[in-house]
Amino acid sequence: MTGHPGPTEQYRRIRRLETGWRFHQGEIDGAAAPDFDDAEWRSVDVPHDWSIEGPFDPDNPAGAAGAFLPGGVGWYRRSLPSDVEGETVYLRFDGIYRDSDVYLNGEHVGNRPNGYTSFNHDVSGVESSETLAVRVDNTDLPNCRWYSGSGIYRHVHLIETAPLHVVPWGTDVRTPAVTDRRARVDVHTTVANDAEEGAVCTLSTTVYDPAGEVVAEAATEQRLAAGQQHTFEQELAVADPALWSPETPERYHVRSVVHRQDPDGTAETAGEAVDDYVTPFGIRTVTFSADEGLLLNGEPMTLKGVNLHHSAGALGAAVPERALERRLETLAEMGANAIRTAHNPPQPELLDLCDRMGFLVIDEAFDKWRHEKTGKFFDDWWREDLEAMIRRDRNHPSVIAWSVGNESYDHGDPGMLDDLEMLVEAANDLDPTRPATYGSPAWGDGREGILENAEAVAERVDLFSGNYMEHHYDDLRERGVDVPIVGSECRPFFRGSGDDPLAFVPENPWFDVAERDDVVGQFIWSGFDYLGEAREWPSKGWPTGLIDTCGVPKPPAAFHRSVWSDEPMVEIAAFDPARERAPARPAWSWPALAGHWTFPDREDSRGFVHVVTFTNAETVTLYQNDERLGVQHLADNPDHMIEWYVPYESGTLRAVAETDGEVVATHELQTAGEPAQVELDPDREAITADGQDLVYVDARIVDDGGVVVPRADHEIECSVSGAGDLAGVDNGDLASNESYTDSRRSAYHGTALAIVQAGRESGEVRITADVEGLEGLEGDEVTIPVQAPE
């Protein structure tokens, strides 16, 4: 990540309301009243997801869609801070799932049905220490095709400013003309005057470069009557701009300062500064073309992307920023450069990270429009929900397109096409600088019906997003579809055929991107395993992602690293039909590959093991116990899957990759012996005492040589003490009934995971892992410093 953190706001105060909340699960009368006694309620920090606490139950109404976890009604209460001073005050909720009602001192402030949308409530006039109460209703289940979580699962902000102020999400920064020598920066800023009298307002706008230096300034004066809003339009120029791209994610900042004069003021002085607002942005150009695909800053760019749901395994839907950062780090190591936020607006921290880490984003507003129990509020709320997403996210350089929906059940019907046209028109009106799209499924009456529906969608969008339609790209072009195409959902291994988008053709959909200039890229379904959308009990989710819920890439993910990444690599995987896997939808699966070399049943028989090596080097040489088994060339294996049949011997299987006769990468697997100990491996050396930061600690059952024992399934007891708490445990097994919030977790393929969250005091956090009741299996202990925030 690059760049200066940017200027800070000095005239408005923004605080997160994370602590001091009390929570009650279940309906309760009178809970909004300020004198209600909540002493028996549980203390929680927000963000908070009560559903992840379980229990799993096949009779829970959420069913397979919601991971068999509970929903219901929940109440939250806390007092506002004792030093609220702003004359204009907003409460911003980044996301409450769902159908929330907010109360202040017993008075109803507002309702929001959509559980994924960020929203603001104007609570001007509120006084210090008033009681804030929030009722959350997630009883009408299932209402999502995947796990949603329940509660105030994203951040809550208290924003205090002056009556003359920049409105929420009130800046729109655009870079319509960019060259190497100069960038035009248009800043549109909406200012409201909520005072009882008029005022002369001067808006001073300053642009800061990635190093924090001032590179452009402008000031505009405008008289605003009481209750009036005005949008200032300012044009600035930045010399020698540093362009934002995945390789150079440079961010600029705009600081908008509002100065107030009295109604009879003059232009001789700017007046008193009463509000300021900081907006990060990037200078870049994005062009989509039906012939050339995507051009970023004039250069061809291919989207190597994944679909990403909002939940994160054991953490449920309340996902700290570090969890998101770790996910993006893992994807970047694979060579991924793009995210589709399937299928709703993400938490704001994800887009901030994508800006800083160089990911491109298709930002999606909805899944079904009038289905999954959203129809009852769609007509009343669609415009406001879509506008909230676009206004909130429009300044992120990572966001390159808006998706207004996905796979409507009435796909292709006249009413659906009318809805699509309405939503695209609204998105274009709210932001004319980005294309609008829709996740178009391969649905229809036979091949002709599929293509007719797709063509009708393509006529109404700026970018055609095809779900599992890579085998129809030529058909669409032949029918005259002249908009850019992207594979918005692609399976990780198989390809469709004819009128069957889920055929089992073993030709990876990536090659439909790599071999064409007119296709923008692809998004794999899915990047990570996720809760919900399960096949059947006892599975709790979707188990065929590239990366499991612990954040560990599966062996098949090496294929995508081999075609997406320029970093030399080689990885071995063995076909292991006995490998345990949660029930899955076969069309999205891979053959059963495993990253181990422990096959005791083959030891005596000298049976063969089917092996594959993935690489982006010219050749791979395979060795078993230093005996050379052979060499193969990537050019002879254009599918990037080099296959071998190895007469099994215990010991070491090693792959050596070479390009131009030089070794560029190696990988080896070792046979495991008997379990000897639990080995803890934290992913970080220190964490921050902010109540949010995380360290992920792998707990591996290993032999005397430190090799993971792949069939080990011992129950591991994790304990945490000191300056942190256990946030969750996991093992990647979506068929397990073990609780994510317990301290015990069985090893799965020899490993488990403890997620530890920092407290708010510096010190050390100690994590121990033991296997009780088994003599000779040693435990382990690690200590992580918890440092005060900078």
C-alpha cells in the first residue's frame, strides 16, 4: 500500500460508537424507552452478529440458505457520549441486517428495511447522554440465498458538525481529462444550510497529492438561504499526476472547507471555518470497449477476479478490517486484481482497502429485485438504496462499474426488462462516469431462448455481465451484441456447452478470457467458501471456492495462480478420492486434489498416485526421494495441468520448475508420520490495541519433523489470556456442527484455526493449544504483543 494517509478533518467530529452497547436477543416491550432497565442485557461491542453464535439446527427457518443458523429479533441500547456538541448531528449506520428501527430517547428516528445498505439519520438537536436504541428484525427467513448475519454488523458513526456543512456523501470527484502532464479534477460538493437564517458560504477546496503536498486549490462563494442546499462545481488542475492502477495505487485527497459569513458579509474574507470534509480519490481513466475490452489509463487490463460475499467464516457477518485485508493479501498472492461484491454493497472498509491495495471492483446493489422476500419493499426503497451505494462509493478509484442486480428469477420477462432499464437509467443518472451492468444468467427456453434473453439484457446495459455464459461469447457477437463482455460468474474448473451452462466440459473458463481481446475478464464463483447456499445438511455453506473459510488456498487455486500471476511458481497436488469434503454442487467442483504425500494404503502395494503440477515456468522436473521421475513442458500442456502417475513411496515428492534452463521455483510434499504435537503459527508478529485488530493462529497437528498429519482430526482446545480475546475458531469444514464461538475445534485435514482479537489496552496476548486426553501429543503456546495505536 502506498501514499500519505491524507489530511484530517478539523471542524467536524466523527466517532465510532463501538463500545458501551447492551444487547437482548428476542422481542421485548418498551425497550426503546430511555428509562427501560437493560441491566440484565449482555454487553457487546459493535459491529456484532448474533446469528453466528448459533446453534446450528436443521429446523432453523433460515435453512440451508442461511447456514441453518438462527435469526429473529434483537435489541441494542447505549447512551450517546456525554460531550455531544455539534448543532447538526448524524448517525451513520454502515449496515444493519435487517429491517432496523432507530430510536432516540424513545422517539422513532427512522426505519431501513435493506440490511446491506449504509444510511444516515439526521438527529440534530440530540443532547449528550441520550439513549440510543435499535430494534433489528430478521425473522422473515430465509430472505437471502446465503448467510446474512443478524444485527448491527457494521460500524456506527456519530457525526457532529455545523448547520452550514457538507451533506453526507456530499462530494463527487471526477477526473474527466488525464494526460501524463496534467489531470483535470472536477469537484462537485453539496453544502446544506440547516440554520434558521441565511449565510454567505465560501467553499475552499484543496487537493493533496499522495505525499500529502498541496497541488491545487480553489474557492467559490455562494449565498444560501435558510434550509437551502447548493452544489458547488469547481474545476482544478493537477500537474504531472500520479495515476492510480493496481500496480501503483496512488491516492490523492480533496479537503473541502466550509467558511461562513453572516448574511451581510462581503467577499473580503472567507469567514469562519465551520466544517470540513476529506475525500480520498484516484486519478485514472477507465474505458470499456466491445473490441478492446478494458483500458485503464490507456493500457489494456484484464480482470482476474473473484466473487466475494460479505461474511468471513467464523466471524460471521461482523468482519473487522484486518480480516478483509488478509483476504485481499491472499488473493493478491494468487495474482487476482478484481472483486465483484456479490451481490450487495460491501462494507466501506473493503473499498478503502481495494483503493490502497490496487483491486478493481464491480460494486453490486442487489441480488433479486422482487424475490427472496425483498419484493415487499423494493418499489418503495430501490431508488434510495441504489443512490446510497453510488453516492457512498463513487469516489473510490477501485470501483469501475455499478451492477444493478443479479439473476432475477423472472429473467427475460417484460417486467424484469422494464426493471432493468429503470435501474440502469438511474445508475447512469447518478453517475455517468461508470458503466452499469447486471449479472445475466444463462437461463431461457433452450439455446435460442438463452441467447434471446441475453441479447435483450445487452441492449439495456453498458457492460454485459454473463454468468456461466463463456461458451456463448461468439454467439452473442454474431447476434450483434456490441457492448463489452465480462464473465461475472465463472466456475473454477468446468465450462458450459450448448444450452447447458453447467455441463462438465473440463476446459477452464479462464481460456475464454485469455484468448479474446473483446472480453474484459472473469470473476470466479467463488473466491472464498462462504456460509449459506448449502447443498444439504450437514453442510453449512458453499464449499467449492478457491480458498476455504480459514483463508487457506486449496490445491486447485494453484491453477489460477499459474495463469494469473507473473511470479514464477510450481505447486504439486495429488488426487485423493478419500479426501473428506462437504456436500457440494458438482458443477462447481474440482477433482479431489490434496496438498499432501501421505498414502499409507499405497505403501506396500507400490500403487500409483495420480499427481498434477501447476506452473507458469517452461518445464517441470519431478523427483521422488531424489530419484528423477521425468520432465514435462508447459507448452505440451496448454491447460496448465501437467499430469503424472507416480509409483508411490513414502518420503519426499519434489517439483523443480525451470525457465531458460534456470530454476525459478520449487515445491515439495513430505510424507507425515504419527501425530506428535500441536504447532501454533500466528500470521502476524504484533497487533494493535484498538478492539478490532486480529491475529490468525493456525493450529496444526504435526509429526516429529513438523509435517502436518493430513488425516488427523483431534479436538484442539484453544485458550486466550491477556490483552485479547478469542473471536472464533474454524477448521474449514463446512459440514462440521462445531460452534464457531466455542474454544474447541477438531482438526480438519490436520489443521484448525484460532482467530484472536485485540483488546483496547496494550500488553501481550497469550494463545495456547492442547489436545486433552491424549498422552504424548504435546501442546504449544505463542505470545503476541498488543501495541498501543499510533
